Amino acid sequence: MLRIMREMRSKIISKNGGDCEMSAKTTAILAIMLVAVLFSTAWAQPWVTHSTGIGPAFKVSPAIAVPDEKGNIKLLFSSDEKDIVYSVAWKDKKIEPIENSTLILTPDLRGMYEYLTVKATTKSDPWDTSVATVMILSPKIVFDENAPLSVFAVPSSICSSNSASGVRVYIVVNALLGKKELKLYEEGKNVFDVTLSPFTDSPQLFEYSFKNSNIKSGTYTFKGQLTLVTGESMTSEKDIKVLSCSTPTIQAQISPEVISGGKQKFTVSLDVNDKVTKIKDVWVNGSKAVRKNEKWVSTFSYDFDNRKSGKYPLELNVKVEDESGNTFNLTTTKEICVDADSPTIDFVELIDGNGKVLKLSANKETSIGRWSWELPAMFKVKVGVTSACETEPAVKIALDGKTVSKDMISIDKYGNHVLKVTVTDPINNLSSRYSYKMNVVNNSPVPTPWWPVIGIFVVMIIALFLTLY
């Protein structure tokens, strides 16, 4: 039947002058015959695409292939003729089918669809060739594989404020002989019209761009209408929703907020609020975020080079995509403090049990006189520290070579003592060390005996009386 159909088409084309257009009557007669052939062959095995050309007649199924979860497609070839060699033209490569006239192919599908050309050649005559066209359709596209016509849109809903994106409307015409015309209507208005060839049953895909800028929110209906040469029409509809979306808002927390400099890995936790559609994916500075405990968490690296200590802004470029395919680009800035230096000790003070304060100096020996306390005496050590990012350095105190716990020291003898203070930055582990010399002296007044004083006073009184008499 396929051979008869091809010969009929070749004869009519020759009769009408090769590439010249056939008369409307001849076209109609041939189209009716082609539709009859369609009923007897193609519809018996739905959506099989047939070959064209002077070579061996064959058919391929499916006419529209969708890659499976592994990215593979499977094509089956069949023909009533023998001694046929099949090949596939895919991105300038020829791939021979495997045995049993079956080809498993993993196409590099970068867009929404591609066309695959299958070629058959007679072994005895390499010039005796024919071809068939198969469509490779992205799994992202939902179409009715059992219908002659499908209309779909990506995305199926969009925000009216997101005018930069728009919607792509796709119309798929399945493998069907006797096609005449395809029209697309937007809200009843004809926006797309194309004449189709009735002689080939190759699947075809057409695109239309729906611009949503400056349009009102609501539902917009697109209807595709396929007309056959017999006058029969078939339709398919798809609704597109235009939403009055509000731009999502974000609240970001970043960790760490203090770093030692250079290249660092940051973790960002985001609260993303959108009142219209549900958030599907989030990216932060190009790194995809994951959903954890109702927050979006992303990890990325950023290089602060060898910057000096100080506070620097870190810009977070956030991309949000909702379940309808609408995308929003948001930006926020978090402050990062670079702590690249050692902490400094501003002062060291001793505070006795009565609250009296004695300041120590690292440049000279400090004399500590006894006041109202007795040895052994306890003193609280107060250390004033400055760091680049207001962190709390670890403080280590040693008295006469012995590390003391907490911030208290005990002096149990007079004389010279050495207090050592070490502060370590928790971010960069850099330390500063200072030594303080102390001389604890007993400066209490010496008690004066009273009897010698009384004796001298008595002698002075006696001498006075003797003088008078």
C-alpha cells in the first residue's frame, strides 16, 4: 500500500510539471485517496510516520518520541521490502540501528523539541533512498499521544508583572496524512495560520509567543484547529492563567558573619514569602537551595581576597521560581566582618576584695602596697580587649608561671611577682601576650612604744617644777 501511495504521488507531481502547484481539483482527489490510505494503514497503527522518496518504503514508530527517565528513546522500523540499511541523522552524526530493526538512542535534547531524520537505503543501490521524520519531544511538554492535535503552553500560568518572560504556546500535529491547514485562536481571534502538506504524515510542531505585558489578570484560552482536505476539523484547547502576582519578599540569615579572610564557604537561610503561587526552586548566587524546616538553605563560596580587617558588604543575588514557571530576581546585602589581625590588650586591672582598683602597666614595674588586706589576698583580674570584629577573645592568665582558673589570682607573699595575660582571637587563632611585673610591699605604719613617751613626758614635767622652785 505504501509503495502504491508513493507511486501515485510521483505520477501526479510529474503530470503537473514537477515542482509546479497542482490544481485544486487534483489536490482534493489525491488528498481523499491519501486519507483513505490513512484509514487503512496509519490509523490501524496510530501515529506511525511513513517514508518518502524513491527508495524502499518503511515506517517508524512512534512518530513522536519522548525520552524516558534515563534520557533514552526507542524507535522501531518495519518494511515489506528486504535488504534495507537504516541510518539516523542526528546532529550531523549517523547512527546505525541495532539488530531487529530497533534503535535505542540518547539524544542531546537542549530545547523543547528536535527533529530526527531516519534514512533507508537499498543495499544493492545506495542511491535508492527514502527518509522519514520523527519528532523528539521534551518530557517537560505534556501532549496527548493519542490525539492528532495537541496545544500546550510553557508556563501554563504567569504573573502579569513578569512581562519579560511571556508564554510559549506549542501546537503539535501528530503523524497524519491529508492535512490541509492549521490555525491558532487566542480568545477567538485568529493569531496563527499555516498551510500544511497533505502528502506527508511527518509530525510537526509550531510555536507562538504570548506576550503578557500590560494585560489584565485572568484566564486566556488558546484553541488550535486542524483542518483536513476532506473538510473535517479537529480542535484542541489550552488555558493560560495570568495572575496578579506580587514580587516575593526575602529575609536572609548568613553564617558565618565573621571570617578570617580569603575564600570562605557561606550558608544562607532564606524566608521567601509569596502570597500567590507556591515556590518551587530558589537559587542564591547561582547555587541551588534546598528546603529545610520551612526555609530555603543554600551554600556557596565567596573570595574576600586578602582584605584587611573591617566590615564589607556581601551581595546575595536570589532567583525564585514558582510552580507555574514564573521567575523573580531579588537582591539583598549582608554585612561580613573580616577579622585578620591579632586582638590587642587595652588594660589590665587588679580589683581587691573591697573594690579598690589598681591598674597594671606592661612597661614598668607596679608597686602594690598593702591596704586593708592581709596575705594571702585574692584579686580579680579585669582585662580590656579590642578585636576587629567585636568578638570575645579567649583570655588566659598565669601568675608566676602557673595558670590560674577563671579571672582570680591569689598572692600569698610579699616581693616580686609576674602576671602574664594571653588573649586569642577565636576566628583567626592569632594571639597577643603581655607580662606585668608587680612588687607587693608591706607599707603599714610601724607601731610606736608608749612607755618611753610617757617617761619623757614625766621627766619634762619634773624638770619644769624644779625650775620654778
